[in-house]
Amino acid sequence: MNNTYKLIDTHFHMMEMLRKEISPHDIFTQSQDIAFLMDIAVDGDNFDQRTNITHSSLYYSAGIHPENTNIDIDKHKNLVLEQVEHPRVIAIGETGIDLHYTKDTLPIQLDLLHFQAELAIKKDLPLVIHSRDADKEILQALKPYKGKVQGIFHCFSSGPEFVENSLDLGFYYSFAGNVTFKSARNIQEAARVVPKERIFVETDAPYLTPVPHRGKGNSPLYVHHTLEYVATQREMLPKSLEDQILINIRSLWGNKINLPL
Ligand SMILES: [Zn+2]
């Protein structure tokens, strides 16, 4: 537990935490100073269950993960279209491209991405982008949306070249627990070069638990380890990085959210 920092987690999955028997309720009972939390969708299921867990600083996304290509796509698209009308849905996704296990599903992944990008434009909400082993493909796919949509590269797992090549999209870069892994030099270098007005940290809980809890299930309660690590990489105080992230959250969502002062 930590009482030094505000709790800010721009990306975690409550339903997956529950499935791994990590209680999302602990977040609310064990943290004194929750500033901003966003529970991220992986498909159209469980929306009622997600939104039944409430807190004044908890928001939700609606969307379909790029690896979910085996579901009834039309059904889930329709669910997402309903869910974006919920007043606390403030982002679309996570969507994107994942070529880690197969390239065969790329056409379906692209269809899902374009559907969600169009919806993000229509609803004036940012896109949450998942990209794995797909640097070239994701830049190509997002090109037509440059200047039309806001976005967050979540669980940033590429290197500084990708930051450089994608900066003109105007997206944010969100670092997760894997930046703290010893072998992640490329991601650490990226964390040093992202402009300060474009940086977030997140957990992607229950996955990617940061050092020193690596190996256990993850929770937003561990996000300060990533905050501290990224701050050290950038040679700044964690408190200053926290302040900057709050500024960035404000500039991305404006009056769509209520941030405590
Ligand atoms: Zn995620």
C-alpha cells in the first residue's frame, strides 16, 4: 500500500482481476487518495457488472480487444455502440493490432480498429491502442486518422524510434509495469524520450506486475512502482511526474471527467 502518491491508473481490467481472484474492491478500501481510474473493456460482455462497481474517480472504456477475433463481431459491435452512451464511458478500446501469435487475423483486427476509430471520432473520445509486434502496421492503420482522433498507446512496449515515428499523431504514451523489467531497455529509453505533456502510467492489471511484485497478480495499488521507476528514468521526482500526468489527463479529457484538485 502507498499513501505518498495519488492513485492514477489509466488502464486496468476489473473483470480480469476478478477472474484471477484479485478484488477490485480492495482498490477503494486500501487507497486513500484516488484521483483517476479507467477500467478497460476487452469486448462487449460484462458491461453491467463493470459499471456496477462505482467510485467518483472511476471511469470505463467500451471496445473490443484486437485478440478477440473469435467472438460474434456484429453482436459485440452493437453492444459497444450501446455502451458508449453511458455517461462514464470516456474512451474507446482497447483496440489495435497484435501480431504476436498470428498474422492471419489481421484483416479482422483492422476491421475492429476502423470501427472503433470511427466511433471515437463520432463520440469525441480517445482511442486506447494496444500494439504488439505491429509497429509498422499500427502506424499505417492510424495514419488516416491523424488530427481527427485522440489516442493513447497503452502498455507502451516499443522503443524510442516508434515514439519518434508516431509523435505527429498527437497521441499519449502510457507505460505499464513491463518498463520496470531489467531486460526492457528499449522501453526504458522510450520512457526517457516521450515529451512530458504526452506521458501516462498504468498497470494493465491483472497483467504485467511491476518490480518488486513481479510474478504476483497486478492491481492499480501497485501503480506507484511504475510511477517511481519512470520518474527516475526521466530524472525527475515522482511527485512532479504525478502532477504532470494529472495535467495530461486534464488536457485529454477536459470537462468529461471530474478530477479532484
Ligand atoms: Zn489492457
